Amino acid sequence: MGSLRSPTATRERPVRGAGQSASGCSNETPCPWVATLANGAVGKNIEVFYWSNRNREVDFVLRRGDKLTAIEVKSGQRKDTLPGMASFCNEFPVSRKLLVGADGIPLDEFLLTPVETWVE
């Protein structure tokens, strides 16, 4: 599996917890998401990342061993295209893609489901 460290135009950062603006907090992905994922990954050998490259981004990437799960969080109506997800999947061997909100997995279900479920 390729490393999440890639070209200098790409930023990948392990998420340490809520309050870090570069770790996925925005209008679409507020910091409680970060805290939920980061806290849920503790002790489970799961790393939580944010990924962006040239105006493309994936809100969260979960990595456990050689398995990668890319997660896009959208509010409102379903998006037909997810350019960040497509770019990430072209660069990395993604095991699973998730859309949360916007006709994807409901927010409460996602937040109440153990993080390891999403990287199995």
C-alpha cells in the first residue's frame, strides 16, 4: 500500500482531536465529528486523517493496517459528484467509500456506530 505522505501539494494530517482547523473542521464537518472519530479510534489501531490536494479534499480518511476508508460529509441534498473522493480514490487503494448525510448514512447512525465498523 502506498503511503499517505504524497506530493508536497498534498496535505495529510493525523487528527488529534477537536479544535484543529486543518483536521477537517469546516461548515460541512464541524469539530464534534473530529472528536467522535478521534476518540472512537483510540486503542483500536485506527488512524484518522484529513486529505486535500489542489482544491480537492476528503473530509476524513480512516486507516487500519492496509485498509483505507474515505468519508465525505455533506449537508443538504445528495451530491452527484464528489471530486475530492474521486481524486483520492485515484491516488490511493481505498477499501471503502462513505457518504454521510445528503441521502447517505444518516448523521446519528454514523456517529453512534463504532469507528472500527467503518474500516472492517
